Amino acid sequence: WTPDPDFDVAAREWYSNAIDNDDIYITSPYLDEQTGGYCITFSKRVVINGQTIGVFGIDFYMDQLTSILAESYHDKDYAFITDASGIIITHPSKEYQLGSDVQINIKDTKYNKCTNGKNTVSTIVDYQKKAKTVTRVVSEDSPFTVFMVKDWFQSYLSFFITILLLIAILVAC
């Protein structure tokens, strides 16, 4: 790839936000013009002998992240990620998955009730029309939020078994 003559790397978000700090900067997902896919860029200022020589950046494409997460899905359980503005980045359903023609905010979905509070657990009926327990995990160090979705029955099965066992013990006594 050869940039246009008027290309100014210093004007890029990943460059300008990494050049003045020591942390790794992570962009929000954006549509990469060269590939046509959504990606995020990780960037970090490079300092040699106390002098800043530039910024190193690497792109991570959302289809790769979706593929990695898809490998971890078990039966009815899954996880998905949103960016800081609430745009769903990865999701097992194509209906919600970020793409050139799909960009859905979590507040416009049935997962909306799961967005209250920092690290919360909610119960919803999801896109599969099944009762699910959704755990929302927010990190101060990341612009992303992870939602872990588990079958409601599986989530509370041990609780119900414990209650039934206690009732049986009470009846036996």
C-alpha cells in the first residue's frame, strides 16, 4: 500500500493519541479503506534513548476476533463485545455483528437492560428466544465491554438443586 501524497499519519487517531503518552492506545472499530473490513488499531509511542522516534501501530480485524470468540461458544453460551459508545463489535448472530451494512448500538437491542451499572448480571430473552443470564464486565483499562451470556437454567441449576436438597433434609428431620 502506497499512501496518497497528502496522507498525514500524524492526523490519524491511532497516531495522535499514542504520541503523547506511554500507554497503548486502542481505537474504536473503524472501516479500513484498503480491506473493506472493520478493525481496531493498537498503537504505542516508540522511544529510543529518551527520544520519541514515532508510533508503532498494528491493526486487528473484527472478523478475526469474531472467529476467535466463535471457537469458545459452547452450546447455548456465548460472549460478545461492545465499544465505548455501545456499538456491538462481535456477536454470534449476523443480525448484530458489526459489518459494512450492520452497526447496531446495544441500547437498541434486547440487551439494553444489561447496560446498567459497572459489573452486573441480568436475565433476558435473547436473540435465540431463550432465557439467558447476561454478565456485563467493564474494565477501567479498556474501551470495550464484554458481555458473557449463559443459559439461564444452567446458571441457576446448582442453586435449585441446593434448595431442593435443603428441603429434603428439612423434611427428613
